[in-house]
Amino acid sequence: MNTAKVIGSIHSEEAARLRALARYEIMDSPPDGSFDRITAICARMFDMPIALVTLVDHDRIWFKSRYGLDAAQIDREPGLCASAILSPDIYVVNDAKFDPRTLANPLVSGSMGLRFYAAAPLTTSDGFGLGTLCVIDQRPRSFSAAEQQTLQDLAAVVMDEMELRIAALRSITREAEREREFVAIVGHELRNPLNNLHLSLSVAQEELEAQPEHPSQRWLTKATTYARGLSTLLSELLDVARADQGQMNLKLAPLDLQQLMEELVEQVCLQNPLHSITISGSIRSSVMADPLRLEQVIMNLLTNAVKYAPESRTIQVVLSEDVDHVHVSVADEGVGIPQAQQALIFQRYYRSPGSDKNTQGLGVGLYIAANIITQHHGRIWVENGESKGAVFHFTLPRRPIRRAAP
Ligand code: ADP
């Protein structure tokens, strides 16, 4: 075989190994109790200052778990683990200063002062070495055959843990996909009969128009209200499915947010004569936004202020803008939202304890609102007002104002 061929096969072998590593979706994942327990056990059992679960990427060695070391990763050169994964057996360096494999390694000659190193490779069932479970000391050590066997067994436990972890991740993803498909299919199947129901009700309503005192009139009004409720529920469910997939399909156009706000406030005031809603401040610039989706966000905030703070008489809307953003806040005079729940209320299906018995809702309004705002590259959050009540805020990027040419 010529040299070029050998190098070529090394490259494709390494590419296959990196693909195997990618299968586990573990690189740069957050710390994980089970891996940390294994490195802690190694350090204690073998009396080592450092124990690591390492994974060898194309250019770096990343530590899935590190006991006794601050660094999160090191370059692949001069890392020792890159050599350790080349063989399926345990790799032991008793005194790195005198071992020809390591004596020139900067980890040995440099400030790290590494003297002892033992690594059991993390090998996949199809034979790829992904990294190691290794222990390190700054003094020369011996490592008995029994200790070597234990380290190898623990490396196999690390591998099992990686398999379990990816199996769990996959099953969660599959579950979420099935749920989304179910909602989307059921949603579309329900849409048609529901539209027909609305149509039939409005025909019946027209026919009864001439006889307002007819005994069926009352039932017809009720049926229309129920059908409307069902449509809202269905739209919410479909929106959740879309939001989950990040597919709100925004139709962006320049929008006068202040005008939209004024129209919607007027509409909510008409529907809720007991509440007064004031607008202060102003937004002169326009935003690039989907008007129907923004209407949905604003209506959700305004109707929530009415729904969850029925005792508040005044709801204050404040409009403002700075160089980059426009800013809208909606403040009510209700009980507010406990600090611990302020992030939770934007989650899917979350309803504060107690809201079930008093008000209707699926707990998805704010989840959808947050998705819409995020997809517009804006931000949404809530805080408690200075005296009482909740204050919801959202910002959106402002459209640049073109200056007239001088
Ligand atoms: P829904 O109204 O369908 O329950 P939302 O996502 O709109 O869902 O709201 C989630 C939860 O946030 C509500 O159940 C309620 O407990 C809380 N919440 C929303 N707005 C307010 C508000 N203005 N004041 C107090 N609590 C609120």
C-alpha cells in the first residue's frame, strides 16, 4: 500500500469514529449526575487527585465529567487520551517522565506536572473508541491488574450510561413527534365539521331573525357561543403544535403598533365595561410584524389582565421606544404573579395553582405569545408592579428610520 492510501484510510476511519461520537449527541451537554458519580468513585477508590470522562473530538478533548480539574476541555494535541483510544486495551503510564511515549509531552514537562496516567477506552459496540475514563496523578504510581480491571469495568458502565442517555433522549423526541402529529391531524380533521357547524348555526340564526321571541333563539345563541369556544380551543391547539415546531409562518409587513394597540384596547374596553384601560407614551416607528399574530399576543395580555385581575379597575398600557426597540407594557392591579412562577407561566399548558377553578383556559396563551414574540426577534417577560399586580412587557426590533438625503 502506498503512503497516500494509508493516510486516506486513516482519515476515513477517523471520520467514521467521529460519526459514531456524534450519534450520542453528548458533546457540550450539561453536567450529568451519573457520570460525575463515576469519576468521584474512581478518584476515591484509586486515591487519585484527578478522574475524567473524556471524549475525543476532531480537534479537542472534551470532558463529559471532571473530578479535580477546572478545564472543560484541552486541545487534541498534546492530550494523552487521543493516543489511549487508539487501542482497545487499557493504557497505563506509570511514570510519564521516563516513559518514551510521554516524556516530551507538555502535560508532563509543563505546569500540569503529570506523572501517572491510566485510561480505559470508551468503546462502542461496533468498535469505535470515543474517549476514555481516565485517572491522573502528579506522582509516579503503580496500578495493579485488579485496579486496571476495575477501571475497565467502570468504563463499560460509562458506555452503558451513554447508551441509556441517548435511548432516553430518542424516546422523548419520538413521543413529542407523535404528540405533534396527533394534534395536527386531529386539528385539521376537526376544522371542517366545525366550520360546517358555524355555517349551519348562522343559517338557522338568519331564519329565526324575524322571530326574536322564538323559544329556540336562546338555545341557538348558546350553541353559537359553545361553537365559538370550541373553535378557539382548536386554534390554540394547532398554534401549540406550530409553535412546538417553530413554524408560526409569520407574514411580515410594516406595522403601526401604536394604532393596533389603540384599536385592540378599544375593543377590549367595549367587551369589558367595568375595566378602564389607559394608554400612555407613544411609538412613532413602525415594526416588521405579522399583524394577526401580534394581535393575538396583545389580546392575550389584555384579556389575561381582565381575566386574572378582575378586581383591577385600571389597566395601564405604556408604549415607548429606544434606538433599537419598541416596548409595550401592560400593567394590571390584580394579585400579581409569585416570583417562582414568573418563568413557568410562559411554558406550555402551565396554569398557576388556583387558576383552574376560577377561570377557563388551556394554559397555552402565553406560551404561544412567547413563541410569536421570539420569532419576531423580540423579548417577553413579566414582573410584579411596584404596589401590586402583574406587569407584562414585550419588545420588538424597531424598523430603522431612513434619514432624508442631505
Ligand atoms: P390560560 O389563560 O389559558 O390559563 P396563559 O398562558 O394565558 O393561559 O396564562 C398562564 C397562567 O399565567 C394563567 O393560568 C394565570 O395563572 C397566569 N397569569 C396570566 N396572566 C396573569 C395576570 N395578568 N395576573 C395574574 N396571573 C396571570
